[in-house]
Amino acid sequence: MTDQEYGDGTRAVRAGLPEPVKYEPTLPGPVFAAHFHLPGEPTGPYTYGRDENPTWTHLERAIGELEAPGEEGVETLVFASGMAAISAVLFSQLKAGDAVVLPTDGYQALPLLHEQLRAYGVEVRTAPTGGDAQLSVLDGAGLLWIETPSNPGLDVCDVRRLVREAHAAGALVAVDNTLATPLGQRPLALGADFSVASDTKGMTGHGDVLLGHVSCRDPRRAAEVRRWRKIVGAIPGPMEAWLAHRSLATLQLRIDRQCSTALALARTLAERADVTGLRYPGLPDDPSHAVAARQMRRFGPVVSFELADRERAERFLEGLRLVDDATSFGGVRSTAERRGRWGGDAVAEGFIRFSVGAEDPEDLIADVLRALDEAGKTD
């Protein structure tokens, strides 16, 4: 059996591990070093801690093996956070006079990037994810930024179609794959130039690490992203990188449990009269299901829906016993929040983003139903 034929679980468990050495650990511990012994000419792989670190190397190889199994030439770079990874692609690939297309319904911090890009003389165009609407403003752009499924609305666009049209128009394509992870969707296989993610979420999955990554095939583009990382110093600590690599071993176990429970929860919520606007790409009647089923292998851990108003949403969140009211997603502990509290998403006041964890499905669904019932009671 070749590496290409291994299953996701096998690949996740083995990804990035060095060749076995007698009496050495299977996953070497974090290397804490600002500098390295460097006599003579600096021709070795490790010269200074801002540029490279052996712990990053293992993690970057591991993520690359998950992003593009069995492929040569894919380079992965890890960053201090998802935003550092996103910024590295945008600011290394765009210059004054260029145009970029971004989603209107993407990650909440993207508008901050709009401001900075415009300050640097880059034209920013926006359109929604759903219906491949970004194609309508693509003409003349240098980079198309896709987020699919979108966060928090869970719309899905046809990555193959957008890549085909963008490349024909001379634009690069970057896909924010945070919600899906490489086990749910592989942007490079769909033709994208960059696969980007906040590994703070599902990739590490424990809510204790800030991290991001960029994967790409083009060595010139990878070098440009690497140079940006060096310039701004957006590097992860070795401990964070080691924790992330350790966490990848359970990625398939976590994702499969989360996705199956998310689908069960979505089906349950679909039967509730007090729940509206339900979205989950894995539901056959979801507006995005047909496209998602063609390009996704797993549909992710996040379910979104609306309750009647802000007050009911807050009562629901307060009533949950097994779910943390927190703003991240993709972790082993379920989280939920009223997204309108941040003010940056175009969502209703009662909009809930629910990230399913690894709890027993029956316990989690029972907790949600009880909290919904209690939230609906009036004085």
C-alpha cells in the first residue's frame, strides 16, 4: 500500500514523523532555540530561530501530508495564528494598484484587512460566498480569496468553478479551509494556489493553541510567503508547534465524531418550530448541500441557526450545561455563541453559531433540547 492509499486516520497518526531512531521518541520534543551553532558558511537548514526550527519542520511536513497526500512539491509554512497566515498570503501577493476579491460573509476580522489593504493602495472588492457571486467582481483582480464553508453563515461556493474562472482571468486563488480542515476538503486538489487555515480551530482541536498555516505548490509563491513571515516575524513558538503536531494524531477521530454529531444535531433542530434559518452543508435540503457534496469529504462541526430574538438566544446559551459560551470552533468541547454580540457579522440578533465537540451525541442533543425548551418559557 502506498502513502496515497492510506486512510485519513493512518495518515493523521503518522504525518510528519521522522524516521525511527533507536531510543529516540517517535515525536521529538520541542526545540527551544533562538540561534544554532553555525561555524563557517550558513548553508545548513537551521541558522536562526526566526527563520526555521526543527519542531516547525516536523509540523509543516505533517500538515503538507494531510493537505496533499502522496504529492511532492507542496510546501507548508506555519504561523503564529490564522490571521498571520491570512495576512502573509494577501500582503506577499498584492501590491499597490492590484485588486483583490474577498467574501462579504467571511471571517469577522477580514474588514480589518480591507482597511489595511486599501491603505497600501490595493483595491478591495467584495461579494457573498453563496451562488459563486464573487465571480461577478473578478474581472481584472490579481487574487480571489474564498472562504468555504463561510463563517458563520455556512454558505458554500464551487471551488473548482471559481478556480477555473479566476485562473482564466489571470488571478490567483486562496481558500480559507479553516472550517473544513484537510480531512473535509483539499483546496489544492480542487485547483487553488493556496490553502490557508487557522489551526487554532479544528486542526489542533483543544482550544489551547494559536496557530495558522499556508500550503502551496508553487515554490516561488511559497518563497514569497516565507519572506513575509521573516519580515514580520509571525512565527509560532516551538511549544505551540509541538502541541499542534501531537494533536494531529487524533484529527480523524475528532472530525468524524464531530461531523456525525453535527449532522444528528442539525436533523434534530430541523424538527423544532422555534428554530429558523438552520444551516448545515451535510443536510440534504441545505441550499449548499449539492455543491458541498461534490467537493467536501466531511461537512464540518459547525451548525448555525436563529432563535426568535437576542433575549431568547441568550437564555438558550445560559441554559446549556455541556456547551461553553465561547467564540472559537472546532474543539473537542462544544461551544456556541450569539454572533451578533460582536457586531461584525451581518446576522440576526438571535443567530447562533454552534460548534459540535466530542461529547456523547445523546448527551449533547439532550442538553440542547432542554436549553431550547427552557429558553422558550415565558414568565
